[in-house]
Amino acid sequence: MSARLSRAERRRLRRAERAVDAMSPTEREIFLSIRVDGLSYSDVSTRHGITVADVERHCAAALRILDRHMHERHHKWWQFWR
């Protein structure tokens, strides 16, 4: 198996990095705690001193940002002038 990434894989990795950079610090911390560290929602809520519902809300916001960046859609020309 090659250690080199294909062009498509590098592009996906850059999109994911931009998505994580676009998250607020709280969203980023909670998202990475859940997805990378493998913590449960209750563990994250205890660690940050917030409710599980707040963890769910922050994680959902982070996933929306990730989805938006990973599925870059071709916009209509008029959408650039918003």
C-alpha cells in the first residue's frame, strides 16, 4: 500500500481541514472529542460542563459545516452576490 495520497484524496483532506477550521472553537473541540477521541456525548458534556443537549447541538452544527465543505456544490452565478 502506498503512503502517497491520490489527487482526489488530497482534495478531500483539504476540504475536511477547511471545514474544521471554519468551526467555532467550541464546535471544533466537541466534534474532535467525539469523532477522533471517541468520547461519548455524556463524557464530553462532563468535560465541558454543559448538557448533553448542548453537546448534540454543537456536534450537529459541526456536522453541517463539514457537510457543506465536503460537498461543495456548483453555485449558480447569482449566488455569489449575496
